[in-house]
Amino acid sequence: MIKGREKTLARISTIVQVALSLGCYWFVAWATNNYLRPVEIAAHDTNIVYLMIIAIWYTLIKEFNLGKMLRVKTYSELFAEYFAMVFISSGLLYLGSLFLTDTVPVLILALFACLNMTVLFNFRMLSYTIFKKIRGKGYNTRNVLIVADDDSYLHFIDRMLFIRDWGYRVWAIMSDGKIIKNKYDSHVRVMHEHFQLNEIIDANVVDEVIYCKGKFNNDEVRALIYACSEVGVTFRVYSELLSVVSMRSHLTYFKELPFLTFANNTKNYFALKVKEILDFVFSFFIVILISPVLLSIAIAIKIEDGGSIFFKQERVGLNGRLFKCLKFRTMVENAEALRVKLENMNEQSGPVFKIKNDPRVTRVGRFLRKTSLDELPQFFNVLKGEMSIVGPRPPIPSEVQQYQRWQRRRLSMKPGITCIWQVSGRNNIPFDEWMRLDMMYIDTWSLKLDLMLFLSTIKVVLTGDGQ
């Protein structure tokens, strides 16, 4: 019901925003060529750039849900989302131009990003204000009949009745429930169930029927579906089952047989592929950019005690896959053997072993840990496809064996170099809170969230808040 209408408006809004973005680039290119002639601007193929803008902006506007109708989001939240989207899109446009055409001049790209950010943000604010006024005056509404009982999810009925921005008007509620009648009789007509639905539809203006009874009756639902479909009235079923444990549900078909599928991890295949591409591209450039830093750290480790530069440890990755995780060595060579003697000093709850002032850590190691520079070799794990830049930290097999069953869900997403808990207190948070933050990351994952965590990690590295 609501989703169908919102998806159509979201597509229109997305297309309009892509068109506005194309207009912004054309204007910036025209203005710089005509009014900034003293500035040397390299020539580039604008036609290919336009095609890249269409592909990149359309994809990321959809991914960030920036075409979706606004309801309760604040201006600051929306501004942050547009800033993140334009930042990522402009970066991808620049990288794409390196491989597909002449590089887009930095001046044009910077002016375009600023203008694009301003235009798109103001477009959303204007459209939000217009739609809010239209719905507030009662225009473009659809009459809805709700079929309910005393076991119905009353919060849903409340929202249908009192949120005018949705554009739906509850014409009546069909129910014999005493709770329903006592609560809603003063707000809307409550009809007894002895009335025949087909007669009600024929004699009144009813656009949609929503079945939201707590006690689901297959025969009753089947009869209501037929009564509505005969005259072209939309019939919908609302059930609390579809919100079980915040799991994502969707309808799938196997050989034309319908299945209602529940998956408690992200199934946005396209967005995950974009994440993999971004992981590889950014890791490749980061490794090249920081190669002098990697070399300097390697020399420092070697000078201190002459031992190995890297520490390779078996970790658990996506859905239980094992791989060798790379880190700069920050402890003495026999650190694993010494751990048995230090078990009683463990400061972390749960199966994780961590000591704030671990005596096994070397002088160079303390600096590397404090700045998180010991994690840099893991960009090679990202290039191999074993890890992501952002994701739950990869545990060791012995830790996973001690997990409670619900905690194993953190393995349902590819592990990362950084995640929420690393920028939210790091070692200072208890194990259960650590697991909760990882679950929150999986449940709310998006490319925007990855960007925010990546930027927060840079802040941690620069301020030296690591441990």
C-alpha cells in the first residue's frame, strides 16, 4: 500500500535528482570555460562524464534512499546524507574518469560537488514542504477500510488514523472487538463483521482494504481477497510476523511457488558488490599512498629486536571461512606461549583476551597500537577479498567456539579493519556491548554507514585514541 506509492514517487524523485545533477555539471563546465579562461583547464570528454554521472548518481541516490519520501527526518540528518552521497559520488566520478576518459579537472569537480550538494538538498526541502502541505489539506488521499480484532497491532491502526502525511484516510474499521470499539469509535466508524464486505465496497467509496487481525484466518482472508479482486479494490495484509526480530522479509518464487523469506542479514546484492569494488579500489590506492609508512614501520620493528615484521594469525571470516590475518608484529616473538601465564590478568569479558598494559607488547608495538598503525597490513587481506575496510573485526577460532549461538551472526558479514566498536570506546567496552554494536552494524548496514565509520577511524588514528 504505502510502499507501492512511495516507490513510484521515489523513482520519480531519483530521476529528477539525476537530471539536476547533470544540469549542475553542464552549468559548471560552461561557466568555467566562459568566465575562468585565465585558469588552465584540461580538456575532457563531457559525454562520457555525463554517462558516468547518470550511472553513479542514480545508483547512490537509491542506495542512500535519498529519493524516499520524507516523514520525520531532521534537516541535519538529511544534510549529512547528501554530503556523504556527493562526496562518494564525486570520488567515483574522478576515479572513473581516470580509466574511461581524460581526468575531470579538480576545479570543475570541486565546483560541481558544491553546486550539486546545494541544489539537491534544497530540492528535497522544497519537495518535502510541498507534499506536506498537499496532504495536510486532504488532497490525493485514498479511502481505506481496516479489518481488525482485539489482537490487532493497535499501533499500526493509530498511525493509519492520525498520520495525515501518508495520504490515506481510514473510512471505517470492521471489527467486533470491544477494545477496538471503545478506543476508535469516537474517531472513526466501527462496523460489525456481520456486514458483507462486497456489499460495503459496492455501496461506498473504498480504495483499499487492509486485513490486520492478530488471529489469522486463511478461509476469511481468501474470501476477502476474492471480494476485493472482483471489483479491482486493493487488498493488503498487515501482520506483526513480518517484523519478527527486526528481520528483513521478502517474497520469493521457486518454480512459481511463493515463499515468504526471512533473512537477518543484508541481501542488497548490488550494494554489496559496490562495497567490494570500493574496498579493492581504495585499498589499492591506500597501499600505494602509504608504502613509505609501511617501509618505515617494517624497519623500526626489525631494528628493535630483529624478529619477524608481520604477525600472521588464523582468523574466522565470512560464514566461518578461515584465513591468515596480517598485522605488524607488536609483541615479542613468543607472545602466544606467554599468554597462558597471563590468563588471570585478562581485562575483557567473554571469550576475548585483552590486557591494557600487556607486558608482551614491544616499545614500537605500543606506538603502533596507540595509533592503530599495526592494522595497516590488513589492506592486503582486503585486496585478496578476505576482508573489507569496514566490518566486524575477525575473531580467532577459539573465541568463536565460545560464542553463544546468537553471537555467531556477526560472521554473516565479511570482517573488516574497523567497525563501530573501534570508534566507540575500543577496549573500554564490555564483550556483550561489543557484540551488540556488531549486530547493529549488520542490521543497519549501508554504504553511508561505512563512509561515516571510515572517517571516524581516521580521526581515531590522528588523535591516537587507540589502545
